[in-house]
Amino acid sequence: MTRVPDAAPPGAGPPADTLMHDAPTTAGPPGEGQPAAAEESLVRAAAELAAGARGPAAGWDRTGGLPGSVREDMAAAGLLGADLPRRYGGAGLGPAALGEVAAHLGGVCSALRGLLTVQGMVAAALARWGTREQRADWLPRLASGELTAGFAATEQAAGSALGAVETRIEDSGDGADIEVSGRKRWITFGEVADVFLVLGKSRGKPATVLVEADRTGVSREPVTGQLGMRAARIAHVTFDAVRVPRNRLVAPPGLGLSHVAATALDHGRFTVAWGCVGMAEACVADAATHAATRTQGGVPLADHQLVRSLLARCAVETAGARELARRAAEFRAPGAGRGVTETIVAKYAAAAAAASVSRDTVQILGSAGCEPDSRPGRHFRDAKVMEIIEGAQHVSELHIADRLLRQFGAPPASGTRQSGEPV
């Protein structure tokens, strides 16, 4: 649950002139040699898991916790690290299929989608920037669900501008270990994570390090009663002079934000975008069902023109969000580092659609939408969180406008980037 609109790693993003293109210049395969039938099987597995979660999801939200058995079910279905290469235990899932998985899960429970997201964020960062030994050691355990990952980036004074993080990653003095000290906030599944990818600074340079949760000096503070994502086991985590081997550093200091964290956040935006598509589609279905079956004073609710107008707007916004998410998947298909701007656009539009469509669905449902176990009500709360995490809406607008203006020859306007934000 991280708030930052990172730019692409240097040299890794799409050309700056792709923002207005209708399709990518090259077509990529569905996944890493993964047959379409196998991808469809995983998407069906996600749909079946989501269908089974439809009933208990409200209870998870109410009690503030996704059960461990559900995490095990997701792992058994092959949904954790599903887009990792098969040699690391993943399924080699392509972006389009991964998006559909996120949409199925997000349409039922944002915590389910959140688990897919955070596991994928850490795995993507390691797959791209980890050493051969780190990939061989950590990725199979993330894909199998043996380990649950947490992405520890946000701090009290470092949300949208992660360059301002104050967590220290320092030499311990003995040459073999490094020491991690700092306090991180709003970590999705931080309450139960087995390992954290921590963003900090080493000798003033952004750095990332893997820290196991059971090391001395790691303490957690579960977060309850927050606006949304209440079942996502969110926690604040303190690292108090935690010693870890030097080989836990991921990439050299200086690349922690612009490369490692940027890769994680880009992956996270993509699955958040598709999760928002699922939320909006679920709300459209609930709104249309209610309007088609509800009568007031003997008059079907669907006969009211204002209701039909709301339904039409919801349907169009949702369809538009899906198309932008699909477009982002196409741009990402050629490989890592592609489609960064298209993903920001998709996440921006899909989060906005989830927020407005869930709001209008609650309006159509009336008191039924305000009930404690109302799915549109949950999505209404969760959607506001989606407009903040992995790139707040207004900061995403700056990135999108900057890319657009550069496409047509204008230099970046002064003041469009916050201090500490990567370029």
C-alpha cells in the first residue's frame, strides 16, 4: 500500500511518444511460452476462487483479516507470482491474463487482489534486479506461497515522494552484515509477511534490502479500522538496528528507488488497475440487477430515467477503464520495462472509474448499498484507497501531462516533480 508515482527506470520505459498511440509497436507473446489454454486455466482458477470468496469476503472486511487458509488456496491455485518465469516456479503468465486474474479477485475482495499485488511487486523487483543467487533462493518460495512478501517503502514523511525516506541501511562494522533502522507505514500484509523488501538510504543513496520478519529488531503494529482494504492485514513495521547479511541488498545503492522500487511499483499499478476494473464491473452488475428487480410504488426502479442515466454512465466508464487496462497489457507484453506510461494511464482511469461507479451504485441501491455487508459499499471505501496508492491521482496527472507535452515538443514544466521523485 504505497503512495508514489515513480517514473520508469532509466532507459527501461517506453518511448516518450507512445502516449497517444493506439497499439504497441511490437507484439509480445501471452507469457513465457505459456500456451493460451494454460493461461485460461489460471484465469478460471482465479474466477473460481473469487466466486468462493463472494460470501465470506464481507466477514473478512468486518473482522479485518484475510484468513491464512485463503492465502494457501491462492498459492495452491498457482496465483502467487503467476507471471514469474516457470524456472522459478511461476506460470509465465502474460500481462493480459494476469490482468484478468486481478480483475476477478478485485471484483470480490480488494485484499485478495492486494495479496496478488504485493507478492507480484516484490517478485518482479527481484526477478529484474536481484542477483542470480537471490532469484534462485527467493523467487520459488514466493511463487509457491511458502513466503508472503511485504513492500516496505512508505514512511510518515515519505509518501508520494519516496526520495525522502529516512530508513538507514548501514554497514554494521564487521564487514559481513548490514544494519537496517527505520519505521515503515501502511504495509499491505505487513502483519503476516515473512520477508520485507525495504527501501532506505545507504550513504545517502537510495537502496533496497530484503529483511526477514523473524529477525531481532523487527516489530509490527497492526492497523485496524482504516477506510479501506480492511482485510489486507496492513501494518506499520519498525526495523530497530536489524542486522542482515550483506547479500540481502538488492542492486547497488543508488538504484534502490529509480530501478528496484520503480519496478515493484510499476507492477503494482498494473494489477491495481485491473483490480479496479473488476470492482467497477462488479458494481455495474449489482446496480443493474437491483434496478431491474426493485420496484417502488409498483414502478420498476429501472423505469426512472435518472436511474438509467446513472447506469449508462457507470457502464461507459467501466468499459473505458477496461480498454485502457487492456491497452496497458498490450504495451507490457514485449517485456519488463515496457508500457510504464500506459500503465499509469490505466491505473488513473480505472481507479477513477471504481470510485465513481461504486459511488453511483450505492446511490442506486439506497439503503441496501449502505448495509454492513454491501459489496458496493466495500468497493466504495476501497476505491478511495485505490485513488491514493501506487500513484495518487493528481500526481499521476502530472506524469501523464508531462509525457504528453514532451511528445509534442514542450520541455517539462518547472515544479511538476516533487523533490526526491525519480526522473
